[in-house]
Amino acid sequence: MKEILIQLGITKETLKRAGRTFLQAAIAYIAVNLAAVDFTSGKEVVRTALIGLAVSALSAGIAAVMNLNKPQQKGGAGMTFSAWINKYLGKKTDYDGAYGVQCVDLIDCYIDKCLALQKGFWGNAKYWWLNRNNNKWLKDNFDFITPAYKNGELKPGDIGIRTSGTYGHIFIIKEAAKNGRVKYYDQNATGNGDCMTLREKPYTSAYINGVLRPKNQTNLIERKAKTMQYGNAAMLSAQTVYADSTLTFKVGSVSKNERVLWLGTGGGNPMLSYKTDNGYKVGFVKKAAVKKD
């Protein structure tokens, strides 16, 4: 029964809210209609009033069950995968407020906060794979990968699923499998409400049977900051640097391919700024020894 309720998206919180909505509807109906009902007019009037009360309150209660537990899109572009890991690693997440800390709660959090998706599937961990072809939301947002258990076939941010056991297990892949091992983040691994933890296991069917790969990889691809390169030119060969345009007084040297800042020419020889261990210096090098970008 518990499994069926989970798959329907009905939690303890939903039922509480449905009860409150039912009661609120009943009170509202009574407040609006009680004064208008003539209870001296006979049993039929009373019967009609009671039916109206029941229908109004029951409709509100059913609406609450149907709608109140539908997750709402939080909005925004979501967090990067690394930022999400840094925020939740080592913490316990009971995302739906039902049944305590479960492995699926971490997936719910990941889907919302990192993938920026509105959840569209409910069920125990193993059903995320076993029922994948019956759910439009899963098909719209994930590619289904059946593991071949080869190194390199997984990607950071993939959702891994183990279908064995009563409930199965579900987790988030840290990186591509290598050396026959897989690293992933999960919680409640032992059934004791374990916090989000990085684990490493053999990459075999004993630990993973299916993979959901997010179709939108925007927040999963870590973009390296561009390294600003110095100057506007590069040395074509190693050269001695001189203090004067006649190339008389030696003050330093530059290497082949070293980046420099071309400042102009003096006596036909390039004047440039170059890096040293003690900061930047300016000097002259021979003609044709430097190429501007």
C-alpha cells in the first residue's frame, strides 16, 4: 500500500493538507448556507443541505489530493553540478517531507536544484528504471542508458539505478567509470538515513542496472575560466633583450614562443615589455624576432 501511495504522489503531508482543505471547505459551506436553510421546512431541505455540504467538502478534499503534492517549478537556471555537490554533500535531505531521509529524496533535490526540472515521476528507486518507458516525463528529460560496464561510458550527473532489493537504490554519478569502478553520490545507503556520501563500488550489475542521462547538460558541464594570456605578440626565437635600440647594453632574455607586449620600434628594432621573476621590464630585440598577433 505504501508503494502504491508513493507512486501516486500521495504523502503524509499531502493527506494532512487534503484534510485541512476538506475542513475549510466544509466550514465555508456552512458559513455561507446555514443561515439560508430553513430547517423547519422538512427532512428534504435538511437532506439537501447535508448533501451540498458533503459534495462541496469532498470535492475540495479530492482536489487537494490530486493537486497539492504536485511539485512546483522553483524557477531559475539551477546550480552547477559542482556547486550542488558542495552545498549538499554530508547533509541529510528529506525533500518531500515523507518517510524520512530516502535515496529518492536526494534525486528530487538534484532534479530541482541542479537540473531545474519540475519533477514528473514518483516511485521507489528501482521503478525509475523499471517503469521508464511508461512515463512521458522521464522520456522527455532523460536518455536511457543500459550499462555495458565499460570504462568511460558514464558521465558526471548521470542518475544510476540498482533494481535489486525491495526498493532498489538510486544515486548520482560523480565521474566516468574507470578501472572497473564507479564513483557516485547517494544517501540512505544502509537504510539508516545516511547523509549524502561519495562512494566507490565495482562497476557491475550488482550495483547499477540502468542510467538516466539528463538531456539538458547545461549545469553539468564545468566550464574552465579562460586564462588571459599576456601581451599582443609572441617570440619567434629565443633572444637577448637590450636596454637601447642599437642593441648594445644587455638587460635580459626572452624564450621562443614567450608572450610579450609589442610597444613599437626604435631604430627598426622592436621594443617590447616582457615578464621576469621580478616583474615586467622593457627592452629591445632584433628585427624579425617577434610576431604580432
